[in-house]
Amino acid sequence: MTSNNSTFSFDAWEKNALSELGNLQIRVSKALLKYQGSTDKTAVGEAATRYMSELRDAARRIQKATPAIQQKVDEIADMLCVMAQFSGITFDE
């Protein structure tokens, strides 16, 4: 019985973590589309920096990277790197 509870608990935890990351990914995607045709590199850089900070905060809260969570983090990071390249900023590793 404990095994089922711990499996359910882990599944719920992972679902919650993926939901949090999914919401962030939607916001980053909207920002990327918004700035795609923009010439305001400062605004793009500020948005990318803000979202990277949110991604780092989420990763610290999540703490455990399952394959699905890692994939979601990688997808968000890729979008942020596109924004960073456009604006000319770099992120600290």
C-alpha cells in the first residue's frame, strides 16, 4: 500500500512540476513571438533575463529532474537562448 501511495505522490508531484514549467513555457513563447519582429533589443534582453531567472527559481523548487521535466526545462532554455542571441546578452551558466 505504501508503494502505491508513494507512486501516486510522485506522479502528482511530477504533474505539478510539469504544469508549473508549462505555464512558464507559454509565457516565454508569447514573449518570443512578441519580440520576434521587434527591433527593441533592450526589451528582449530584459524579458529573457527575467524569464531565465524564473526558470532557475522553478528548477531550484523542483530539485529533481525526471526525463519529462528535463525536456521541458531544455525547451524553455532553448527559447530563452534565441531571445538572448537576438538581444546580444549572455546568461551565466
